[in-house]
Amino acid sequence: MPKILIVDDEKSIRLSVQSFLQDAGYEVRVAEDTRGARALLAEGDYDVVVTDVVMPGASGVTLLQAIREASPDVQVIMMTGEPSVETAADAVRAGASDYLAKPVGKADILKAVRRAADTKRMWDENRRLQAENRRYQEGLEQMVTQRTEELHRALEGAIRAMALAVESRDPYTAGHEQRVAGLARAIAEEMGLPGEGIQAVYFAGVVHDLGKLSVPAEILSKPSQLNAAEFALIKMHSNTGYQILKTVEFPWPLAELVFQHHERMDGSGYPRGLSGNAIALEARILAVSDVVEAMASHRPYRPALGIEAALAEIVDKRGTWFDTRVVAACVRLFREKGFTLDASPAAAAGVGERVWKQGEPVA
Ligand SMILES: [Fe+2]
């Protein structure tokens, strides 16, 4: 039932309008001045206000302005015994929905109230639909986010399974890929990469040595230095990883990043000898993370060199092998932000990836 407020200083008008509007099925309250009207308006939701213009105290136009500011949908009908073009113009400018000249006949006021109540209902319905639409949109967005998270979790599971398959063949790399992924993610965050880039770097880190599946296990775990033929076999792992990963449609360019993780800024890397910006930034981050983790970890043929030696190595090779900005971010993480490589059981046991190099092992 629409709720109507009648504001008029003349009691007889207040009561007669209230009476026939109630008979017409409206819920009607009355006030004798603007102040009383504002008190009632503050207490409840009204659909239509019918107000006199000239009253002792503040005028009906002042009331109209206050209503417009507080509740823009409430319909206001102005009534006055002293009609003038200016008053009517003021009322319309201030947002009145109708203007009636006294004496007002029952039929006129009923018609005006009915029209105003219909308009108010339309606004209410419009708002309700907008709110419903917003809830629906939010629901959809939430569902998309949830499904995306589920998909990412499933992909992450698959990626971890691949990494485990590699590690099971080569105990020396146990934990290495996880730690490289963790460091690469931290560097990407430090450099302010977007969320997609950070995820790409992390997951590429988890599988970066996937191609080692095709390298004979005895070469992977060989404690002494590698000959040229063995090193050539090792170098194939970037391409093998790429070939395996490119068959899966990931939301990140994992195959390409794995393909590039041994490329060097000056073109001296493998397998394609890419240089500078031809190497994806994410792959440049992986390259630095890979070497830092490998050097900081224990080797079958030497104890861990420690993080300081690893940082000195990347600083020494910045601009030639490594991206200068990536090196700076990595150094900042360890020196200023307290980053440490995860002390996983594998690290504690002193195993990690070999830095494969023909001839003398690094350091
Ligand atoms: Fe590798």
C-alpha cells in the first residue's frame, strides 16, 4: 500500500485529503508544517508527499529541496492557494512531480497521487531490478573466479606431478625446482610484474627442468665432470621440456619460458642463442633464479657455495648473461628484504641441481 504524507497548515484541508485518500486505499499521515513533515519523513519510507507551498515557517519548496537531497525517488506534489508562474517554476526546478492550484478537487488530487505513486513504484522496481542485476553479475563473477581457481589448482596439480616425475629420476634435483619457482616468483613480485606474469614465472619454475626426463639418469647424477657428448645431451632438456609442455594448453606460456630458461643476454646461451629482449622477461627471471639456487645448494662434488657466492656470480654476469634489472631485484630480496631459499628437507640433505657445464664444474 503506497504511503502518503500530507503537509498543510490548514487543518480542514489536511483532514479531508487524508480521509478521501485513505478511502482510496492509501496509508496516509499528516503534518502541519515543514518541521513536522521532516520528522515523519525521517521515521519512515513515504512514496508520495503532498505539500502546501505557503506555510508558517519554512515553505513547501524548502521541504521539497530537502526531500530531493535525502531521497530522490520520493514523489512530491505541490499545492498552493496563491498560484503564480514563479512558484510553479520554482517547484518544477526543485524537482516536484506535479503542481496543483487550490482549491483542489478530489478527482484532481486522486489522479495526481495515483500518477505519483505509479511513478514511485516504477522507480522502486527499477532499483530492485538494478540491485538484482548487480547481484547476478557479482554471482557470475564469483563463479568465474571460483572456476578459474579450480582450474588453476587442477593445472597446478598436473604441473607438480610432472615435476615429481623428473625428481624421481634424479634425487640430486629434489626440491630444486620448487625453490627456483619460489625465488622466481619473489623476483617477479619485487619487479612489479602483473599477476599473470608472476603465476607464469612460478609455474614455469616448477617445471623448468621437465625435459630432463629424456636425459639418461646416469648422466644426470654423474658426480664428475661431463664430456662434450654428455653435455650435448643435457642441453637438449630445454627443447624436450618445450615439446612436452606445448601439447598442453596452459593459461601461461610455460612451454616457451622453459624453452628459454638457459638463454643468456649476450646470446651465449642455448638452445637457440637468443639475446636481449628476444628472451622473455619471465625466462630471464628463471635464469637468474636457477643459477642462484643451484650455486647456493650443495653438490655431489662440492659443498654448498652459499648465497653470497651465488649473488656475486649473478652480479659479475649482469649485462652479459643476466638481465641487470632482474639481478638487482634478486640482490635486493636477499640483502634488504630478508628473503631466504626455502629450507626444505632436500636443501637440508644438501642436494640440488648441478650447474651443468662442460669441463670444470662451476666454482
Ligand atoms: Fe635447466
